[in-house]
Amino acid sequence: MWRYRSVLPEATPVSLGEGWTPMLPSKRYPHAFIKEEGANPTGSFKARGLALAVTMASHYGLKALAIPSAGNAAGALAAYAAAAGIEAHIFMPKDVPFANYLEATMYGANVTLVDGLISDCGRIVAERKEKEGWFDISTLKEPFRIEGKKTMGYELVEQLDWEYPDAVFYPTGGGVGLIGMWKAFAELEALGWVKPGRRPKMIAVQSSGCAPIVRAFEQGEKASQMWPNAATFASGLRVPKPYGDYLMLEILRESGGLALAFPDEQIFSSLKDWAGDEGILLSPEGATSTLAYEHLLRTGFLKPEDRVVLFNTGAGLKYTDVIAEAAGLQRPV
Ligand SMILES: Cc1ncc(COP(=O)(O)O)c(C=O)c1O
């Protein structure tokens, strides 16, 4: 990721080898590429934002960081905080994938499992941070996580020989990756690093069990409403009221993109299909990208010759318990 250090804040990196993830061509769709973010340290794209946020926290001499998380950001913070010798205080839903609990614990973070969603975790951090002396590292409440995530935009353009794809599919929870990539595109244009062309259509994908962005997009709203009883096996997408919703909605519309939601059963079918047919074990979040792509080919919104990037934001192997449950799999006795 630090190959882009000239467009990142100046500081000595706290690095675990994040970024420059594979851009895998699909076997079946010659113009579709999987951006394999599961190859990052801690197995998700959250490594990028937290590598930079912890780098800057270390640069400014912060001693204790707190985070509300859907799971993967917690694991990433815990790892980078351990590498930097900074305390991490983590609040995440009690039913996160077990790997998120395990990694945060092994990295030595202070972990609190909350009977609620990321929004409840955010409330707890906000209530306690002042008294405890924690710096709140929630997305979009500090400036650096988005800077780390914007490197996905630089990277996908560089990996496509400095040309924009026609569309980018992004599994959307808080939407920070999407906002970061859009910022990267503006910077690439200002620097003259991208061949002139139309920016990609940005496609935000959610689960029907938690689709506040899709509902706001379809209803022509500027911001989203809190999604009641949010539930999906794609735990990273369980964000009932994203903080940066208005930015995301603006980007989707400006890019000529879309917001789409699908039921978990269909998402799981796509996960299984891409594992068996392409050899790629997607995360449930990543499988929303592949499902949405195939849907938009069927509707004619995209043509088979359109070049697209499908984000797999996390490694399928972080979800062994979640995928086993969806597949009805148990270890044979
Ligand atoms: C694997 C995965 N994909 C996607 C997301 C959503 O990311 P964003 O908040 O950038 O929309 C998350 C967030 O936790 C995640 O863990």
C-alpha cells in the first residue's frame, strides 16, 4: 500500500504487508476481475484503513484507541495496535464470526462483546471514551482510515494499466471503501495518472436483511433511515445507519451506478458457485459483488464486454462458522 506514500500522510508506516492484492481474472467472465482483498493481513480490506490510522495514531503519540466494529475492523485494529505497542479497546456484536473474536483476543486487545449491533457499539464508545482516555477511531470520525482505503482506487486503476473499469462492485456497510475510492479517482485525475475516460459506475451491494442505502437510493433520498432489526450472515454489511450515507448516495448517483440488495440465500448460492467453479472462496460480503454482477448482466445494465472489478472485501476462511452454518456442514464424527 505504501507504494502510494506520495499521496498519503507523511509518517513512518506501521505495516504488516497490506495492499497490492491480486486482481484475479474470472474464468467464466473474461472481462470481470475479483479484487482479492482477503489477501491482506488479518484477511480483509480493513487492514488498509487501520494500517494508516494506527500509523498516524503512533505518529501523534496516542496511547489507547477504541473502535466499534462489525468484526473485521476490530481484528485489523488489534493487529496494528499490537505492532505499534498501542492499547486497543474493541466493541463488537457478540455474534461476530468467531475468527474476529479469536484474532482480536490473540493480538491482546481488550474485547467487549455487545448484545446489539455496531450502532450500539458506537454508542458505548462515544459514552465512555472521554472518561477512559480513548481516542475514537470509528470510520469517518478520524481522517485517516479513508486515506488508507483510497489506495484500493489507486491500485485497481494501476492494475488495469491506468485505465478505469466500466463498473466497480462494492459490498457496502459503512461505505468507507466506496467513498475512499471515489476520492482516489479525483486525485488520479488531478495528477494526470489515469488515462482520460469516464469514471466507473459504482455499484453498492447489500443484503436484503440490512439495506438502508438501497432503500434510500431507490426512494431518491439524500440520506438513509435506520434499518430496523438488521440481520444478515454477511456480518460486515450489518450497518443499520451508515454515518457517511449521504456521501455514498451522492457518489452512486454521480457515477451513474446503482444500489442493489439480495437475500442471504442467494448470496450464499453465489459464494458456493464461485468456490466450486472458480476456485475462489469469497466472504459472504464478497459474494454480494459476484451475485450483483451476474444480475446486472442478465438485466442488460452491463454488457459481457464491460470491464468490471468485483470486490471480495474479506477472505472466506474468516467465516468458517458462518459458512458452515449456511451450508449445514458439521465435522464428520
Ligand atoms: C468483509 C467486509 N466487507 C465489507 C464491509 C463493509 O465495509 P464499508 O464499511 O467500507 O462499507 C465490511 C465491514 O465490516 C467487511 O468486514
